[in-house]
Amino acid sequence: MTRMITAALCILLLAGQAMAEETRAKQAGEKVKLASYNDLVRRVEALETVEQPVPQVIHLDEDYGYDCGQGCASGGCARCRRGRWYAMYESVIVAPYQTNNTAIIAQNEPRFQHVGFDWDLEHSPRVELGYLATCGGLGWRARYWQFDHNSSFAIASDTAPLDDDEGFIGYGSVDSDIIIGAVDVDEGVFTSSIELDVIDLEAQVQRDNVRYSAGLRYAQVEQDYASDNDETDVFGNVRFKGLGPTVALEISRSCPYSLLNWFANVRGSILGGEQDFIAFDEDDDNYTMENDNAIVAVGEVQVGLEYRWCNLFVRSAVEAQYWANVGGANPTAVFGTNADIFDTQDPRDDALGFVGLSVGAGFNR
């Protein structure tokens, strides 16, 4: 049937061509011989044996790097099935927050004022290296963050906040008497130091715009206190070393009518390890506490914007962290309503936090 239709069409075309040639020949005064039926059949057979060219298919995802848009449900394209390596550096600019940030107690009767450290925003580096497998494949990443800064201030005699009274520094108590500390302080220099080293090793899975991560975290947190005063120099130190599970979730979405993406991620960790506290003075008196089964809970949140161009990206975000029960090194004495009686808190229960922002850049391939 197809052959007959093709033959009929070709006959019509050849007949039309012959009539047109005859007309042109008549106008030119020439004689024209029309084609026979057998000639038409032979020409139709010749047309059927000619190979038709196959259109070239261009794979945008493989040849030009474009996304095929097929999605993972149907297997996706080569680009969708291919994972990518990436590396990122972040400047984490945060200010520490200590639940006990006391440097000295000013005995401004009838009130007692806790004079604390005033931390500024500090730069700290964080690096991340990983492999992200798309379409639900299993990838991994490694992160390292270090914070190492201190805050310091000085108090001169007969100036605020001491004015005409003295200051008090104390750790621990026995029958309302301090174990380690200094009284009648008129002047001095006070310093608080914080150092963190945090390592994360995780497996991660990407599904659509959500990234799931789980693995292990190792952290070492050390805090120091030092008072160089006119009575008795006093020092405090607390250190925690621990290991435990960590999980994270990151969500990203494209901003309408722009090349920006917004992202938000949360992280939680439970660390178990050793915690040691010591306070001592220049007379070599000391006060120690240990905990071999310390548990520290960590929560982190980050919300920001990201811009990607080719294989490069930059991002900026607001960031906050909270480290519960990591301990504190600052003086623990707390005066009650009676100036001759005071209480001391357990320094191992103190928490540590960070609030600020982060700015990062990286590449992937």
C-alpha cells in the first residue's frame, strides 16, 4: 500500500514537471518528449533505495554541560548520575558567650557587682572537603574548625567598677571560706581564653534540594582564666575532650528572579569524654575536679545566601552554636544577701556559645 501511494505521488510530481517543461519548450519553440510509465516506475524504485540522512543528536548534558532535566526518578542523564568533588573555606566571625563570664566581683556595698568579660567578634577558620553523589548516592565530607582567641581588660585602683571598694575572686568553698582566690583586690589585669578544635567525618546523601549527613565528631575545648592582681594571682583551667555522633540537615532553594540560592542547615552532636578542672594561685594552692563520663550536647544553626557561577560559589550566613555542659574556667563564687556568705557553682556545668556570621568560598567539579 505504501509503495502504491509513493508511486502515485511521484507520478503526479513527474507529470507536473513534464507539463512545466512542455510549456517552457512551447514558449521557446522546442519539441518535448514526455516520460513513459516504465520510466516513472524506475525512478520511483530509485528513490526508495536512497538512504535518508539520520539527524545528529546532541547530548547537552555530556557535550555542553547543560542539565537534561529528566530527574532521578527515570534514571536521569549522565550529568545527573555523575557526582562532584568540592572544597570550601569559611571565615567564621563569631563572639563567644559564656554562661559564667565573671572576672571579678566588685564589693560595692550594699550591692555586689559581677564584672565580666566583654567578647568581640573574632575570626576563626573552617575548611571542608567532600564528595557529593547526586540522585541519592552516598558521598562523604570532612570538616575542621578552630577557634583560638582571648579577651582581656584592666582595672585600676579607685576607678570604676571598684571605686572606693575592693574586688573579690573565688573558687570553691568550705564553711563559706574560699578554697582558691583573692580578696581586697584594688587593681589587676584579667584574661579569658577559649580554644576549640573540632573535626567532623560524615557520610552524606543528596535528595533534590535536601542534604542529609551523619557521622562522628571529635572536639577538644579548653578555657583558661588568669588574674594578675595586687593581692594574689589566680588561675583557672577547664578542658574537655570527647567523641560522639553528629547529624546535619541542609535545605537550599533558588531565589525568584535572581541567581542566588538561600540555604539553611542545622546540626546536632552528642559527645562523651573526659573533663578536667583546676584552679590554683601563686602560692601553689589548688582545687581540682574531674569527670571521666562527661556528656556535652552541641547544637548549631546557619541561615544565609549562596551565589554560584560555573564551578565556583560564594556564601554568607548568620551562624549560632551552643555547647551545653562543656565547662567554664572563670571564678565560680556568687555572693548571697549576706556579704560574709557566698556560694560556688560547679564549673563543669557551664555552657559556651557562639553568635555571629560566616563568609565562605569554594569550588566543585
